[in-house]
Amino acid sequence: MWQHWPVKFQSLQDLKHIQKQIAEAQAKAAAEAAAHAAALKKAEAERNLFTRAIGKVAPLPVHNKAHLPKAPRAPVATQLKKDEAQVIQDSLSDEFDVSTLLDTDEA
């Protein structure tokens, strides 16, 4: 928009210069408004493209919807628990069983 600042006029020619600046600012503002209106019109046309192409449509009725729980259950680290149990079992065992007593090298 045109900005106002103090100006001293010497003649009417100076007023014509100011009038020209005002006209240019108004033309620029009108062009920007027209471009904005055209962009809004284009966006609205793109939003309504399906309706214009197909016609009036109605959404399908929603029946028999599954009622899912709001919050999912917390995950359980099953494999980690199995691995830890196996580690404890292996650490307690010295791998000495009855079959090692039966296998002897006495000749």
C-alpha cells in the first residue's frame, strides 16, 4: 500500500506524481486480491472435483464395526524370558549326569 510521508509540493506536477503512485499501489493491491481470489477458486474446484465428476454421492452406512480396545496390551518379552531361564539353567548345571558315570574307560 502507499505510504504517507510529509511532502512539500512546489507545483501541481508534484501532485500528478503522487496520484500516479497511488494509482499504481491500488492496481497492485487489486491484482493481488484477484490472484488470491483465483487461488481460492482453484482450491475449491479441486476439492469438489470428485463430486463434479461422479455426481452427488452418499457415504455407505457403517454397521457391525469391531469394538477394539482403546489401549493395546503391553508387549511381553517372551523370548527374552526363555533365554534368561536357559542361561540360569546352564549356569547351575555342570553337565554331569548318570550317563557320564556309566561311560568309563576302564579296560
